[in-house]
Amino acid sequence: QSFSDWRVRGNAESEFIIASTANEDGTAAGIICLDSETCYPFVNVTTACEEDGTYPFLFSFDDGIVADNLSCLISGDVYLFIFKTDQIERMITSSKMGVAYGMADGNFKAAYFSLSGSTKAYLELQKRLETFDKVSPKRGSQIL
């Protein structure tokens, strides 16, 4: 289901529910929920990471800039950089988000995301979570 630039995928039978936005270059940002108690805001910047590592990122939102060290969640060949859950509020109330991150060669890259539709997508995600745990409370174990 789409809400402006955001889309919600997954239902009660899925391994996870995700609300996200994506750019043409493959970068993405969103919120992934493994169950109703375990939701993570993330960015996928099409670069690899290690699950034990931490990675410095710089975020820009409508109300300012935040530096954070992100952890890595790997699902198959998709690498999600997970940041603090208290940033979900910023994701659903800002109009845009920028991220800057370092590369292995010492250079920096940046990605910019539209957050138009993120509030409605998050509300739909919350609605789907109401029945999510009732089907299979142990989902998500193969993602982590």
C-alpha cells in the first residue's frame, strides 16, 4: 500500500512488516518491525556492513542534524543500518531526511530521502502490527 513516497509491505503472515521509501539509485530508508515490540528505523545505502560493527552516520531532518553510530541488520544480501528508535518520531514528522556516511576508501557519500507519506505509512504499519504477533510470535529470527 502506498502513501505518497512511502510504501508499506507485509501482513500478519509475513516475516516482517516494513514501511519505507526508496530512491532510484537503490538507497532506501524506513522502519522495519520484526514483531510489535521490535521495530527499527533503518537506512539501506547499498553498501555492506558487518553485524558486529558500528558505523558513524550523520542525519539531517527538518529540525536539525544528528550524529549516530548505527548497527547492522543483514537479511540475505540486503544490509540495513539500524539507528535509534527515538528517531522514528523525526522520520514521521519531517518532510525530508539526509544521511552522510563514510566509505572504506575514506570518502563520504550522501543520500536524501523524501519523508512525504511517512506519517500515514507509519500509522498503517501500526495497524498491521495489531494482528502481527497473533499468527507467529517467533518470526524475524532468520533475519537477525
